[in-house]
Amino acid sequence: MTRSDQIKIYVFHYKPEQILLTNPEYVHIWAGKNGAENIDGFVGDDTDDNISSKNKYYSELTGLYWIWKNTKSDIVGSCHYRRYYTAKLNVLEYKLKRLLYYPTGLWRKRYGLIYTSNLNFWKSKFISKDEVAELLKTYDAILPTRRKFKYTVKEHYRRYHDLKDLEILEKILKRDYPEYLPSFENVLADNRLFANNMFILKWDRFDELMTWLFDILFKFEKEINLTDYKDYQERIFGFLSERLITLWVHHKKLNYKELDLVYFKKMIQR
């Protein structure tokens, strides 16, 4: 049986900001701390084995790498300072707001997301360690509800990034993980994606995913010139990882539970 102190959900922050939860299972990670002064309440990703200095390109993945290399728990999860899982979908306020998305056309953009500024109301409804433990008795993974694109995953990437990135990924897969190629084609042809590099997994699964994921990303990094990626595109490895995690889940045929995310556009107490 998993002990409650062996369930850790890591909340990624890109700078010290408001901490919503002090529950012991939620650990706040300053991703990209890279030698900055310590701040109470935050764990930096810049100690021991780390890639914190690469945060500009790897985004929250520098935090994931640090967790993988420097911690150990029975269950490990990731979320963001503005995005939290909830297993409580019977909230009347949420149901009513959801109905309004359809006539306004917001249902596609906000699929799987509960947009809110009401911190006090929702923070008590974030997923708990008991809910995590219970779900993982049945499922291999807890994941955010997949985003629905208007286009295929490949076409979406072409519109917002550079298709050459996917060509390099395909080359790496073909050389080192050829068994993944059919699944890669299926994922690119679909219009669903696990976004934000968020998941909750038992440690063995987490270790397997991280080993595979960072092997590919580090090989990709050797194939490119990082200075070619400017502004928004600098977060290249975060974008690739979303596609790769979707690929890994699809290829492994994991039995997973999708949960909606509470998404705070503005951090307002009321």
C-alpha cells in the first residue's frame, strides 16, 4: 500500500509567486532557479544533478529532470502554479459555466479546462493524495483531459512551430526507437494531445518515461542550433515533450484517467 507521504505532486513555478497549497503532498518547484537566492516555500531545480540553466529551452522539464534525478516517491505527479487537477466535476458552478461555452464557441478552446479566478473556492477541490491513491489502484496514469485541436497534431505544429522539428524527431525514432514509428504516425494524424507536460504516475512508470523522454530530447538538442529558436519558439523542448508524452502513452496503451484542470487566468483571492 502507498503511504500518504510517498505521494508527491510537484507544482512548477517559473519565479517565486503565490503558493496556493501547503499540503505536504504538494511540493513547489522553482523551475529555472539556476543559482538565484533561495526563497522560503520553494525547492529549486538547481542542486545536484540538474539542467536548470537550460530552462529557457526546456521550460518545466528542468524541474521534471531534477525530480527524476534527485528524489524518490511511490507516486509522482506534475502540475503548474496556475493549473491543478480536480476530481470533483459535480460542482454546480462549473456545470453552469460549461454550458455557456457552447453558444459562445469557447467549448473547443476551453475543453478540459475550468477557467476561474476564484482561488478560495477551487483550491479546496484540487486532487488530494487519497484521490490519487484510489485512482491509481485502477489506472496506470492520471492525465489532464486531452486538448482537442481544430487540426491534426501535425498540422497544428506546422501552424505554430516548424515541421523540421518533427522530421528530426522522426529520424531519432527511426534510428533508436523504430517500434514507435507507427504510433508516432497515429498521434500526428490525430487531433488530441496531452498538453502542459502534466501527469501522475507510479515511480516505475515515471522513471521509464523520463529515461525515454530525455534520451530523445538530448539527442534532438545535438541535432540543432538552439540560437535558431527565438522568443516563443525558445521553449522548443517543452513543445516537443507534449507530443512525445502523448506518443508514449499511446504506444504503451496505458489505462489512464483523464481529469479536467482548474486554470487560474488571474490569481485573485475572493
